[in-house]
Amino acid sequence: MPEWLFNVDGEILLWIQEALRCALLTPVLTVYTQLGNAGLLWIALSLILLCFPKTRKAGFVSLLAMLLGLLCTNVVLKHLVGRTRPWLTVEGLVHLVAEPDPNSFPSGHTCAAFAAASAWWRTLPWRWMKITAVAMAAVMGFSRLYVGVHFPTDVLAGAAVGLLCGWMAWLLWKRLAIWRGWQI
């Protein structure tokens, strides 16, 4: 990674820490970011969607998208890149939550959120649900910056991988539906 980009990443995190962290946002974003641990929020929502005929496809496609995202980020990319967490390299940055995984790039929380949101955008029947899904994913990405456990480029890469996995899951579902004779 170019040195100038690394410096910009660190400056953005320090600006968030100094300008945006406050007594109102800190507890909300700390809890919200932890709801994304192991993709639990997105998995729970996907399982709920599986329970209803109108949203069953959305639940299935989002679970597939998150599985693809998990394989891409946590199994492959984090170990290939090996980027350390920002509080270990950005002087003065204080992280607000414990993060046992030493690898930072890309953000798995953000990947899971955008994988689910991307799948839901393509499959949910109601526009308000689609918009809510994308907003929730964006807040998850921001929360990772706010609590100081990811660089902005980690979050952007996690979002890109998640969007790609959501699209791939949708394509796989379409192929399966055509093969099985299901309604697309």
C-alpha cells in the first residue's frame, strides 16, 4: 500500500475520533458494531426472512452471499494481505471494542453487511426494506471506523467484496431456479 494512502487512512480515523466521537453516538455504534460479530445480525435477519414465503428467496440468497463473503474475506484475503489493525500503527488512535483477529483488511463485518444488503436489494419485494438494508450496511461500515478497528480502505474493500458476493449469490440462485424450474 502506498505510504500516502496509509497516511490518509490514519488521518481519517484520527479525525473521526476527535470530531465525531461523542457520548451519544459511542454507546449506540459500539453495540451496533458488535451485533455484526460473526455476521450474527445479518444471519438472524436472513433466518427470519426464510420464515415467510414473500421473503424466503431474500433469506436464502443473503445467506449464500454471506457464505461467499466469509470465504473471500476471512478465509482468503485477510491472511493473504495480513494488514494489522489501525490502533497498532496509527499513533494516538484509541479503539473502543476488543478485536481478537489481528488482520484488518478487508472488513468482514462490512462484507457481511453489504453481502446481505446486496442480496436483499435484488430479492426483497418492498422498496423500503431495500433502502433500510443498504442504510444498515453503510452504518455497519461506518461503525467499524468509529470504534477504530478498521482503516477506511478496509471498509471500502469489505463493501466491494460484499456487493460482489451478493451479486454472485443472486446469479447462482437464478441458475438454480432455472435448473429446478422455480419462479425467478
